[in-house]
Amino acid sequence: MIYKNQKKIRLALSPHKAIQVFTENNSFDSISLSIANNERMAVEITNVALQGKNLSLTNGKKSLFLKGREIGKPPEFFNFKFSLLSNTNLGKEEPPSTTISYKLLGTNKLRKATSLPYPSYSKELLKGGILREKIRFQKL
């Protein structure tokens, strides 16, 4: 019984991709990120960096905590705004890629994720499921 549960425990403590991060908006003085926790365990975000420079939250908090995802529900996205340093130069062509350092609560291993350069999807897209059509078989 213990051997059967080892794999599940190992996967829970070492997930492939515990968080999803999307770049929602950026301006000359701030960047907004949408972050979701994919795992059932809570996650602590310890650092956010852009072009190798650490960013700070506009509300002054040092770290962020994301609650665990409920079973059977899609990940819940939370928006956070980070202040940019005055000498940060962002290009107009493509939103910048940020690096997020995080760890699952109860573990010591620090993990990293990179933000995707586009906004997150809307929950409205998930309502109603996949559109299905009745298959019409015809004799050949």
C-alpha cells in the first residue's frame, strides 16, 4: 500500500508546473501579472524578476500566498501589480517575460516559472464545456 502511494506523494511534492503566470498589462511604471495555482497545496511566491531585476508589489508586501486549487475546478487567477524600476526599458513589440520564484508550502525547494507574454483566458470560455455536434454517418 505504501509503494502505491509513493508515486502520488512524489508527484504532489514535485509538480511539473505548479503555477501559471500570464502578463496582463504593462506600462512605463508597472506590470500586471495574472497568477494561478494548479496544485492542491498552497504556494508561496518569494520573488518576481524582470530582466534580472527584482520587482516589488505595489501594496508593499514581501511575498504572496496562493491558496490550493479545489478538486474538479479550474485554476483561479489572481491579478497582482508590480512596480518597475525607473531604469527598466520595456520594448513596445512584445510584453516582457518575468521570472517567478516560488515554493510549495511545506517544502524547501525553490522553483521557477516564466510568465507567458499574453493575457490569461477567461472563465467564461470554460462554461458549457466543449461544443458537440451530432455525428452524421452516411453510406458510401
